Amino acid sequence: MRLILMGAPGSGKGTYAEVLEKHFRVPHISTGVIIRNAIAKETPMGLIAKTYIDKGNLVPDEIANEIVKERLKEKDCENGFMLDGYPRTLAQGEHLTRALEDLGVELDAAINLVIDESLVVERIINRRYCPKCGRGYNVKTIKPIVDGMCDDCKVPLLTRDDDNEETVKSRLVVYNNLTKPLVGYYEKLGKLVSVDSNRSIDVVVEDIIHALEE
Ligand code: AMP
């Protein structure tokens, strides 16, 4: 299965990807995670990306395109992949279409997670993640067994630097201006699957799996 997960910040891309990667047995590729790791390691790409991410802006297309182009060539992507947070601009979408053509493979679907914007800020400021395994939590809806600790790694959970109210608002503007046009792009390609993401995780996941297996 070759999938894209699209949606506004806080629409649940990472949360659903964690479940769907197990169901479809494909690697979950999050450009956000790859970029945050590069920032933590202070690589040359990470140092450039940090200046964009901290303000809630997108990193330049060339950086995101290069990350994904190289990652898709890896062996574990031979039988499929799930892209989370890429593409985020029309130029990235067109680049991905060409990259897949070069690899001789076809996208199965672009899943568009539709969320009410009034829920986004609340969801995001309550988000936490495990710095070791990347698993996502929410202090209200996806609580760890022990308060503030990852269930698997037993290390303290953290809040992303860009998960604050001010940055979320710019990320929403960026989403509406630059990323939303991809919905029309994938609709024209006949790949769009839109899912209402305002509901509980189990219901949304079931809907996605059902739509993809049809
Ligand atoms: P995410 O973890 O998907 O919410 O991404 C966090 C941040 O990483 C975004 O707000 C962007 O600054 C950057 N980022 C992630 N993916 C991309 C992408 N495909 N294009 C440009 N910037 C990206």
C-alpha cells in the first residue's frame, strides 16, 4: 500500500499513521520527525530547517523533496510506504508524482483528514511525544499509563517546541494557503479519500481502512 496522509496540523496524521503502519505493514515516513531528528543532531540541514520550523513556516521544498526522494529508495519501501506530512505544497506533490514515476510505482491513495479548525489548537497544545520512540500522546485523550511517561520506553514525555498557541496559528495559515490546494490536486488524480477526523481515533481508523480496502 502506498499512501499519503494529509491534513491540517492537529488533524491526527501521526496518530493514525502509528496504527495504519502496523495494519498495512508499511514504513511510516514523517518528514516532521526526520527534520526534528536533524535539528536535534544539529546537522547542516537541521540548522537550516530550525529557522523555519520555529516560526511555524515550511522548510524549503528542495529540503523536503530531497528527504523523501532518498527515503523512498530504501529497501523497506519496496512494498509500500505511508507518507505523513509530505507533500505539503503543490510543488512537492508534483515532485512526488515524478519521483514515483521514476521508481515505477503508483500511489494508492491520498487520505485527507478533515478537521474542524476550532479543535486544532486544543488538540495541539495537549500533545506530548516520547523523545526515544516518537510515540504520540495527548494529556486529555491519549493518556500514558503513568502520567508524563512513555508506556514503552519509560522516559519522560516532551512537548514539541512548535506546539504552542502562537506557532499553531501560523501553521494553520500556512496549511490553508500552501497545503490545502493539494486536496484538489489529488482529487483530479482520482486518489483522494477524505475522512472526517473530528471523531474518535478507533472510528476514524476503521473508516480509513474500510475506504482503502474497498
Ligand atoms: P509535522 O511534524 O508534520 O507537523 O511537521 C513539523 C514541521 O516540520 C512543519 O511545521 C514544517 O516546518 C516542517 N515540515 C515537515 N514536513 C514538511 C514538508 N513536507 N515541507 C516543508 N516543511 C515540512
